[in-house]
Amino acid sequence: MTAYQALTERFQRLSRLGHLSAIAGWDMQTMMPQGGSDARGEALAELSVMYHEILVQQTTGELLAQAQNEGLNEDQLANLREMARQYTDAALLPAELVEAKALAGSRCEQAWRQQRIDNDWQGFQRNLAPVVDLARQEAQLRAQKLGGSPYDALLNLYEPGMTSQRLDTIFGDLTQWLPELLQEVVAKQPSIASSQTTRIFPISQQQALAQAVMQRLDFDFDHGRLDISAHPFCGGVPTDVRITTRYDTQEFLSALMGVIHETGHARYEQNLPPQWSGQPVALARSTAVHESQSLFFEMQLGRSKSFLQSLHPLICQNLTAATDLTLDDLVQQVQQVAPGLIRVDADEVSYPAHVILRYEIERALINAEIEVSDIPELWDEKMQRYLGISTAGNYRDGCMQDIHWTDGSFGYFPTYTLGAMYAAQLFNAMRDQQPEIETAIATGDLSPTFNWLKENIWQHGSRYSVDSLIQRATGETLNPHWFKRHLEQRYLGR
């Protein structure tokens, strides 16, 4: 057996452990009774340690070095590169830290569910503080080995090659033009009649609509399912993708758009290269690329008039309270721009402000420039600066609204806006290459859209770097110009 073959067997085993961890994590957030949280957290921590110990064995490093000289083909070399990246990332951490992080994250996430409902910042702060402390320890270890700031070391886990210096340039430009554009859009758009908020949309009807829309988006129900959770997410594995949403009987669009968003994640997972299943090269390229797919579905596709034209009959058929909803009313509601408190419900114009706010806070937190106790005041200050809204005393809809920090996922938030930029760039390239695509979408024919995404993004997994993947698909690396152009065209008609 060659060194490379030995490595593929080892990473296949790791993939199976990851499979179990993913499904147990999904169950913890959807089906598990509250009383099972401690035992489940310990079980997941045990899996994390087992995974880590297998990955960082001395023989893994030796095999990686030997495989470099075995005359591998291009695809095998790409897989070997991703194996080495995983090994390097893991080898920087001791098993004790891996276990401590898993346990602290599980405790914090489980407590957050009720603490958010209770608006209990003090209780949440006590649980979040050890999560942040452990994240700082990890960041320091990674930064000492890899260079750069502690925050950059965590950012690199989600978006390989990205730095806060580059993000500051991208986001700095965004903050120069976004506030004025947001004001201009809000001033231009008509208001929505308040009577629409008195309608009731039963959860059972919304669930039926969600299933119908997922079918329209070619979600494979033989390899996935939809459930309810406190925070919408996509999890599981490519052959068993689990997505969730949350419902509000007072309105249906937040749940519907959440389903469309998570289905974008799911379609990416379900179309990753099956011939490399269980190997690192078969994984999604990066978190921002993953977000580009969900935001392509939700923003570029889902909020476009052409897609809503094909979606309108499904809404009227499934929601009793929406039978008189006109297409124009639907488009107006979906494309309504109104700065609000909740990130996951935000329109695509104000959404980047939510991300930049979180990025600035978590970067300062991991770099030890602020403490956990400083978060609420900073959150309120930045919400007022970027969106003109105060969250003073409202922790539930302010700094406690997201699940990401509960398990130490620092460095994740910037990928949302990077993903929105990639999505706009991808959709622009797709339209240039297929001028009739909007007509096909309006008639409900989404096959040209999905075929393009599969050919240019999905089937490649992690074979290419992010820059190379986007360059191959669009002819250039990330160019924020296309995001700005998209917003101006859709909301200002420019």
C-alpha cells in the first residue's frame, strides 16, 4: 500500500466520525430533549477528541511527506494538499483544548436557547466567557505558528488565505457607499399596507409551502430533510443533508426565505463530487463559497422578480391567507428594504451592516482589545451607527440573537458578506454567458441555473483555491463592484 492510499483510508475513517458528529449535532439542535444536553455534549466532545487524535498521529505527518514523492495526478495532489491543511490545522492544538472547547461550546449553546428567550445577558455572559477564553487560546497557538493576528488565525479556518487587512479594505469601501444607498432605497420605495401584518399563516401550511419550494429548487428528499430549530441552519453530510427553519404565524416570508437560503447550502452539499466522497478534496471550498451558494439562492434568485413570478402560484395554493396576494404585492414585500434588528431577517441592502458590526466586535474580542462584558454597549453603538437602531437592554434581539459565538465560531461572520459578493459576481457571469436565463427562471425552468452552478462551483469541491475557483467561473477574482451594481440595479433601477 502506498503512503497516499494509507492516507485516503485514514481520512475515510475521519469522514465517518465526522458524519456521526454532524448528525448528533443536528439532533441536539432539533429533536433532543433538554435533559440530554450534558450527556450529548460529552459524547460530542469525545468524538472531537477521537477525531483529533487520529488526525494528528505522527504517522499522518510521515505519510503526507512520503506521498509527495509518489507521482500523484492533479486530483490526488489537490486531495493531498487538503489533507495537509487539515493535519496542520489540527496539529497546532492539544487534545485537552479540543475537548474543553467542545464541552464549553455545548454548554453555552444549550443554555443560550432559554437565556435568549429570557433576555438573560448576565447568564449568557457567564457561559460565553469561557468559550471566548478558549477561542483566544486557540487563536494564540495558531498565530504563533502561522503568523498574523490571533483573529486572522481563526478567520483562516473558515476562509483560507483571507486576512483582516484585506477584509478591512473590502468592508471599508462598502461602508463608504452602503449607508447612502440604503437611505436612497428606503426613501424611494413605497410603504407596505399595515393590514397585511394581521393575517395568520398556520405553520402546517408554511411547511407544505416550504416542501413545495424545495422541490422546485431540486432538493433531493431521498438524501435530506427539513425540520425546525431555534436558528436556521444546514448540517448533516452530502448524502444526508439536514436543513432547518423557524416559523412565525404572523408572516411567512422569513421562514420561506430561510428555507430557500438553506436549500442553497444543501444543493451545494448534495452536488459535491461523489467520486471523492470521504476525502478532503470533496468538501466545500470555503465558508464564503458555501454562503455564496445560499445567498445566490436567497438573494440573487429568490428575491428576483423572475423567480417570484414562478413562485407566486405556489404561495397562493398553499397559504389560505395569501390567496389574494398579487405578484406585484409579493415582489414589493420580498424586496422591501427596512433596517431591522435581526440579521437573518434582514434585506440584502442592510444585511452587510449586520455582518460588519459582528466582524468588528469579534475581531476586537479575539485580539483581546475588549472583553465579553463590553459586547452589549458596543453592539448598541454600532447598530445605531450603521442602521440607526438602538438595542440598549434588548439583548434577545441584539447581541444574543446569533448562535455562532456560543460554540466559538469566531471568524465566521465575515464570510456572509463575502458570500453575497461572490453570489452577485457569479450571477452576473451566468447571465452574461446565458442571456436568456431570466426568461427560463420566470417560467420555472431552473435547470440552466443549476447546471451552470454545478459545472462552475459544485462539482469542484476543494480542488481549487477560492481565488482560482471564482476566476475560472467569472473571469476574475473577487470584485465587490458586482455586488454594488446588483443592489443599484434591483433597488434603484440604475
